[in-house]
Amino acid sequence: MISYEFPLNERVRTLLRLEDLYLKVEYFAGRNDGHEHHAAIATLFEILDAAGRADLKSELMQELERQRHNLEALRGNPAIESDALNAVLGDIDRAVASLFQASGKTGQELRENEWLMSIRQRIGIPGGVCEFDLPSYHYWLNQSAELRRADISHWLEPFLPLRDGIRIVLNLLRENGKTSAVQAPQGVFQQMMGGRLAQMLRVSLAEGYTCVPEVSANKYALNIRFTHASGADRGKSADADVAFTLTFCNL
């Protein structure tokens, strides 16, 4: 199955983008090649930009506190495993404490690093970080992989409280989903929302389908159109029925 997640509000959209960036920077940072560590640095700058919203940290803390309150109400419920509940509540407490201790604007340490900011200034220019443009960066890329990984881990550290909080919120969002098996006749699916609330949709279909979903939704209706993903028909509506699972996720 291939799953596609579609945020239905700006907050979840931001969290999903940051989650994707964290996964990428951690992947590239864990490799050995200088080109891969350059990709990690470039992704780190994307995180710096995406996490720059002044209210992001406070909104995340408020959401974590709200989820803790909701989960505390489940204590004593025979359908809930107490050990699992305590583990999640412990993760939330640690994430809130780390976010609270992270004073100032997220990533301010990087913004005050003149060397990193000189790289950031040129990284958006095609070929702007060649060795003759930034010889000190070329020198760093030729150091040992262990040294580069240690530096990247140090630079990433101020963003980890945000990463941990995002991970908890998105895990709770995904787990609190209602899934149904549906079909899109000739690649088109429509459903009235009927007051149904959702913050994210997940569309999953078998890998054998050569189409991708395009989603538009508001509080009144949901529309999903499956289009060909490759070949001469790329972008055109699928001409066959598409069976898929649809999950409404809501905190």
C-alpha cells in the first residue's frame, strides 16, 4: 500500500512539513559522504526557516497540554492499557519540559553562527557553495565523517525539543483515525462531510495502481480525484474504478 496524507489546516500542514524535514536531515546526517552531509546542512536551513514562526512553540506546547488532559481522563478505563498510557504521558511531560526550557526563538544559536549563515546566504544560489566561493566550507566537507556528524548533531540539538513534540502530536493524530474501505468510480470520489471534523486525511491504495490522489476538502464536502502518475496520460483522470482506504484523523 502507498499512503498519502493531506492536512486540512495550516497547523497540521506545518507539522507534516517539519516532520519530513527532520526525517531527511537525520537520514543524511547519519551517512558518511560529504555530499550527503551537504544535503543535511541544506535541510537544516530549511528547518530553521520552517520553525521560525514565533507562535509555533507555544502552539505545540498548548496542544501537548491539551492531549495530556484528554489522556489523563482515560485513567481507570478498562479498555486502555495503563502501561502504554503512562508511557505516552511521560513522553508528553518530557517534551513539554524541553520546549519550556528552550528559551528564545528556535534556532537562534544557528542565526548567531556567522560561518553557517555565510553558507546559508549562498546555498540558494546555483553552484553558490563551490570551493572557490566558500573555501572554509570545502575544508569542512573534507574533514572526517565523524567530525562532520558531530558538528551536525550539535547544530541540530536546539531543534530536537520541537521535533519530539511534533512526533508525539502527529502520532496521536494518526492513531486517532477512523478508516473505511471505499471506491472511486472512474477515479472520482465525493462525500458530504455532514459535520464530520478532520484535521488530516490519509488515502491508501495498492501499489499496483498507477495513479495518485488529488484532494480538495472543506467543511461541507470532500472531493478526491485520482490522476495518472506517469506516461502520456500523466495528470489525466483515471478511467477505471479505484479501490482505496480513507482515514479521517482528528485530535
